Amino acid sequence: MIGKPKELIRWLLEQDQDRLFKVDTYHRKRSLTANAYAWVLIGKIADVVRASKDEVYMMMLKRYGQFQFVSVLSDIDVSGYFKYYEPYADTVLHGKHFTHYRIYKGSSEFDSREMSVFIDGIVSEAKELGIETLPEVELNLLKNIALKG
């Protein structure tokens, strides 16, 4: 159930008192319209730079997405564990070899704010390549829809 505190409290008081419930903060998902527009621009950029959509998507994730560092023993193949990643550095610690990776969050996992930043970056790249983008008013509307969910 999603609701404001007083609504949730009323609802909880009506429930079986022996049951356990988990309370969590609700985060609005990003707009599918915003995601669809991001992919349209990624396709247009791919055409101009003569690359695949996947290559351009990864480039945009690196430039405008979210990532974390993960260190893994160097003899472990991480391709089955992470979808979007790149090696960052190698080190030796106590005689063991480690590879440090940047692990990128896919846009389907972005919250509304992250998606808005991602779209801004893609739009900027598209404009630099002479690709027509939505007018600023429509782009702001699209991002506001993404932020409001």
C-alpha cells in the first residue's frame, strides 16, 4: 500500500495485529516516455557516429550515469555478474591480484532525478552533433513528467 502517514496508520490499525509489515519510503519511478526519448536520441547519435546503439548507450552511461567501484580477484570473470562495467585498475594486496571495476547502473534502474541528468547529457551530445532535439519547453515538460512520475 502506498499512502501518506495518517492513511497508512489507519490502514495498519485495521490489520491482523499478529502480522508483520515492512514500511519503506516510496520513490517514484522515472517516466517511460523519458526513457523512450533517451533511446530515440541514442539511436540518432549512433547513426551519426557510426556506432551501435549499445556502444552509444554505454558511452552515455559512462558520461552521465551512476557507477560504483568494485574490487574482484583478477582471475574471476565478472561478465556474468555485471552488465555494464569496465576495468579501472589492477593492484596486488597480500600477494593476491585484484582488478577494480567501474560498475554502471543501467538506465532502467535510474530514479527520476538520475534519468533527468541522463537525458540532459544525451540532449547536449545530440545538439553538438547537429541532431534536432525537442524544443526546450517540451524537453522541460518531459523531464518534469519524469520527476513527478
